Amino acid sequence: MHGRYTTLGTDHPIGIQAIRTDLTANIGRMLPELQEESAYALEREFGRLSTWTQMGVYDKLLQLSALVNGRMFVGLPLSRDQDWIDISIGYTMAMVQGIRAIQRTKPLLRPFLVPFLPEMKALKDLQRRAAKILRPHYEFIIGTHQGANTEKKPARNQYNLISWMLKQMDLQRTGTDFDHLVHEQLFAGFGSIHATSITVTNAIFDLAARPEYIPALQEEIETVLDQEQGHVLRKESLPKFLAWGRRVVAKDGIKLSNGQTMPPNATIGFVHPLAPYVKTPATLKSPLDYDPNQPPLSEFYPFRSYELRRLPGQENAHQFTQTGNDNLNFGHGTMSCPGRFFASAEAKCILIEFLRRYTVALGPDGEGEGGINDLKRPKNIVIPGNMQVMPNFTQPIYLKELPEVLPAARDGAREI
């Protein structure tokens, strides 16, 4: 992430502590708002699709993620302000482009050239624009707490990251640094928008390629909504679908920074004459291999983790947000992502509301992979050097609304 220049991966005590404690603790409280904002954003970005309609989804999901993310991070009405949405998305994209620009710069020249890269200048400009918008909100919240105990509960519309970071500044006695707060706010938004849009895009691509799985997910959504009075996160198969889709996206080997490709099943090792260390594919297999009743790992099977949790002793394992030696998507240990629980809740809320409204496919008649046209899931992109896997941002798929589900879902969007 080149934290020396981007600050990603470096110390962010205010933002990280606010995310780890306040944001995570308030996910349940803010769940209705997440669902409402997902419904509003889907109506705004996708609208009515009475027939199979071809469109790209990534750009729309960026807007959608920024709206839902903003509801928790800055609150209404700022979260729906188009200038703020543009800044949030622009910072996310500029950060990704900046990282790639740094990677293209020779290491010895980076200290001299990186500050002058157009991508880094764009980040600074976006920070200045964000500061102009956010400062009045910081000053308002500080004003409402003047002379009050820092433990005083904020007003209902102040359950957001702005208020929580100000609280952390009070608790850590750092003083109020507006520029630092803006930077922390954009840093948190980058991680959330980037992760959510990629996760949901990959999930929708997987569903478009295998539409036979959609009815089971939609049935579970409606069942849980009926049983839990609208609390949609108490689900089993959907988070496992997300987890498995994330696991199998790189099928064609990994392209290294020197241009060579490491093929699937390659032997990984570090050879030293005194202490040779080689791991073969057989010894690197995940515990997910150990259920002979499931299809092989080379086949896409979205309910793999869901079924493994039914095994004795595995009831609390194989979670989407769980970290471990065999699941490093969110890091592990002290370096694990503090916002992974919110990212998971956000992605699930968006996908749940999406599936209540739409069905997806690769072909104009609702076809998935294969068939007479030999359709294929949009191929993912592996970024050379850092082995980052990204969805194809421009590949379109087909969407159509569900008349039997849409009225109730659309009523919820109008009530916001």
C-alpha cells in the first residue's frame, strides 16, 4: 500500500479506535438505516427494469456503496450530497491510482518523484475539498458538546463516525485537529467503499453466471425477514456465498511483478542450503478440503462454508469476517481489519436489498454460464506485483426487476 506516501497501513489511532469500538458496537443500532439507505440507493442507481436490461454494475455500486457508507460515516443529509459522494468516490479511485503510480516509479526515485505525481496531487486536492465540506459539521458537533461530559450520548442523528472520532480525540486528549479528522474520515471511507463495491460486484457476477442459486437466496431473505421482523443480517447462506465467491476469483494463476505467471498448484518454497523449506500444494490445503461429500475446490460451490458449519465442532467457524492462517482476506491478528464487521454488514445489506428487487444473468434471456452461446462469467483482473484481484469494471451483465417482490421493497425506499 506504500504507506510512506499514502499513509495506508500506517498508524491511524483516532479513526481505527472509533471504527473498532464505536462503529462496530453500533452496527445493530444503525442496521435499519443501512437497510433504508440500501433501498434508496438501489432505487436511485438502478431504478425500474421491467425487461432484461444490459448495464455495467461496478460504477453504480460505487455510488451505492458511497451512499450507504456515508449514512454511517457522516449521516444525513450530508451523505446524500452529490459533492460529498463525488469526493468519497474520487478519493477511493485516486488512492488506487496513486498506489499503482507509486509501483511504477523506481524505488530509489520515489522520495523525490512521488510527491509530484498527478495522482498524489489529486489526493491532496480532494482532501482540501473534503475539509471545506466537513469543517462546519465538526464545528456544529463540537458546539453541541461544549461544556458537556464527553460521555454524554450524542443526538440521534449524530451516531456517525464524525461524532465518534471527536469522542476519541477527547478520550485520547489529542486536541482537535480538523485536517487530521478529514484525513481519518477519507481513509475510513476509502477502505469501506473500495471493499464493499468489489465484494458486491463479484457476488453479482457470480450470481449472473449461476442464476440457479438466486431463488434459494431470495427465499432465505424473505424467510428471515418474516421471522426476525426485518433484521436481515441473521442469515446463514448469504455470507458463505460472499466468502466463497471471494475465495475462487483467481483461477488462471498469479502474474508476478517480473512478468512471470505462477500457475495454479505451483509449489511454494524458500530454498536455503542449510534449511530448505518447501511446501507442496497438498500440504497447503485449507481445512475446507476435508469434507469428501462436497464438490472439489476447483468447482464453484457457494454453500461450502455454510455446510461445513453444520459439522460438529465447526458451528462458529468459516465466518465471512473470521481471520486465520487459512483466511487472510481481512488480515490476521493485531493487523486484522478493524472495519471488517461493518464492511460485511454493509455488503450483505446491499446484496439483500438487491436480491429483493432484481435478478441477474449473463445473457439477454436470463442465461448463466455455458449454453449454446458458451457464456462466461466476467473474468477478474489480477494486478501485477501485489497480486490484488479486481472485478472487471466495464463488463456489462443483464438485470431485470422482480414484480412479485418489488412493490414491498419499493415502498420501503419511498418511506425514507
